[in-house]
Amino acid sequence: PLFIAVNKRTASAAEAFAYVLQAHKRAKVIGQPTAGAANWNTYYAVNPEIFVSISTAAPVLPGTDKTWEQKGIQPDYITLPGAELEQIHKLVHQ
């Protein structure tokens, strides 16, 4: 079995990796809900010192409208912070 440990600081490409494997039932996600940072942002200069960040793409699971933006990935097994590996060990040795 494949287990992916995540927490509230898991974001962006790391979320995409965990989300797709979880959605396709290829891995179990362990930990806390993730950051919910799915959208791709582009930075635009307002002036030489100020930039704005605007979402310019929104990834979704192919064939659906499902995304993890603002929701984060909900783990299959929720743990306290720092207890992810202990939970994985329990699951492996069941």
C-alpha cells in the first residue's frame, strides 16, 4: 500500500500529487487537511515595487469539476500533527 503524509502546510504541486492518487484510489492520505492552494497564480507588476497575484488557472481532476482549492485535501485518516508516521505504521501492521 502507498500512504502519503500531509498537513496544513502541504500545498500546490504536493497537494496535486496527493489529490490525484487519492481520487484514483492509488494511495491513502494520512494527516491533517491540506492548505487548499490549487490555483496557479501569475504575478503582474503594478509598478517596480508592487506586484499583484491573480489566479490564472484552476486545476481539476480530469473528467470532473473537482478541485481542492480553498478546501484542501481531506485525509483518509486524520491524525494529530506529528502522528502521521505512527498511524501509517499501525495501518501497515494491521
